[in-house]
Amino acid sequence: MSDRAPIEERLRAALEARGRLINAHDLSPGRPPTGRAWGTRRIRRVLTVAGAAAAAAAAAVVLLLSSTTSDHSRPAPPARQSNSTVVPSPTAPPPVPSAVPSVPSTP
């Protein structure tokens, strides 16, 4: 012990003395907090869990409703073809209106 510095000797002696003051009762867990803060923490925890559960349920409902829509899951059927082929008949062009309005003649 003679090779140590005097400050180190004093520090070791102080730490050993402090360590002898601690007993098994000091090492036991402390009492839980009481009062308003303990209830507030519990309420916040319950509300957080309830909010997360509600969000998960809403997401599940949205996913289920969006995946069961029949319009999006089935393609449109092909167009029907009739047994007889219809040939369009030629039509006369519509009459062209005259640029000059006709004036009825008076006798």
C-alpha cells in the first residue's frame, strides 16, 4: 500500500466506510409511487392501448371492405356478338340549310 498516492488512500478509505453503511434493508426495492401521478400514468397507458386497438380495428375494417368489392375484383365480360350481321343502310346526307332565308312572296 505504500506505492499508492495519499489521495488514492484517502479515497479508498472513504468509499469503504460508505460501503459499510449500506445494509440489506437499503438494497430492498422502494415503495411504488402513490397519489395522483400513479393513477394518471395508468389511465394514460390504458387510453394509449385502447387507441392503438381502435386504430388497428379500423384499418382491418377498411382493408376487408376494400378487398370484397365485386366491381374491382372481376373483369368486365366481353361484348356480345349477335348471330346475324347487321349491315348499315346508306342514308342520304342531311339537307344543307340555305344561306339566304326565303322570303314568302306576297301577291
